[in-house]
Amino acid sequence: MPTEAPALSSASAMAKDLGVSDAKVKKAIQDLGLAAAAKKGCCSFYDAEAMAKLKAFFK
């Protein structure tokens, strides 16, 4: 039985959802010390928990 994979988003996708620039999201990820849930090549992908922390950071 296949299990449902968690939804992962790139920093760019999260920036678009939050309505801020990519650079601001990438800086916030560094400042908050968020770790990527997955990596594919040089791209990092973050889970819903990271997105929630970013939403709180930008409010």
C-alpha cells in the first residue's frame, strides 16, 4: 500500500505563496535555522512545518 508523501515546497514556491521575494525567504530560512526536508541536486525542499514558521516570521 503506497503511503502519501508529505507536500514539499522550494524556497521560491514558498516566497510566491507568502508574497515576498525569494531573497527574503532564503534569508529567513538561514536566520531561523530551518533544515531542508529533502534535497534534489542543489535544490532544497521544505515541509509544512517550515512553511508555518516562515508565515509567522513574516507576520
